[in-house]
Amino acid sequence: MTEKNSDKFLISRQKLIIIGLLIVIFNPLPAGVIYGLALAREEKTRSDGKLMIIFSLLWGGISLALFQRYIY
């Protein structure tokens, strides 16, 4: 006898946000935006997803500007 909930892999909202912030910090533009869009589609994490998209775009812009300034 198996329950329906035992087949699902459950992650708390706080862990999703921490994972998302790590993704955004280390790979802001492609992965951060995609992860933010995935969170924004869910009802419970919609506001967190929007914040991750905004933070991802800002951090990506800052990192690209710093890269361009100091590398080229």
C-alpha cells in the first residue's frame, strides 16, 4: 500500500528559494531567468519567482558590465 504523497518529491519553499538564489548568483542570465520563470508559474511562489527574475537580470547586467570594464 503506497500513498500518493510518498511518490512525490517534496521540497519546502525556503529550500526552493535558497537553491534559486545560488543559481542566480553563479549563473545569472540563462539559468536564473529560467528558474525564476518556473517559480513564477506556481501560485505559491509567484512573488518569489518575480524577485528572482529581477535579481537575475540586475546581477547579470552588473557582472557583464564589470567583465567588460576590467577584461576588455
